Amino acid sequence: MKKTVGVSFDLSDPMENDLFQFAQRKTGNFGDLVKHLLFAWRYGYLEPDGEWKTSQPDAAQVIRNSGLPFG
């Protein structure tokens, strides 16, 4: 099952227009970009303020936190 979530950009707002244009130039798949950013944020590679962490989280802890069944 898939869920689609839309993102709207107010093209009359200079900042949102710039973000939209940047995304259009840099990626052919906006959904993948969003998923990669969410992954980085979720698993501790990216802070909520947009700053990248300088140290990597423990790989074993990332796996444990993933919720995937390992047996």
C-alpha cells in the first residue's frame, strides 16, 4: 500500500519559488529527495534545524531502531 503526500509551493513567495526551482534543477524525482531527507533526519544524520551531524550514529543502534524484525 502506498500513500501520496503533496507538497505545495507558493511561487509568488521568493523563498518557496527558489526552493521549488532548485529542486526542479537538482532532481528528477522529488519524492526520493524528500524520502532521503526524512531518512537522514529520522536516523540522526540531520538535525531538525537542517545541520548535518558531525558524528555518525552507531550502525547497530540504527538497525535496532529501524523496527525491522531481526532474529
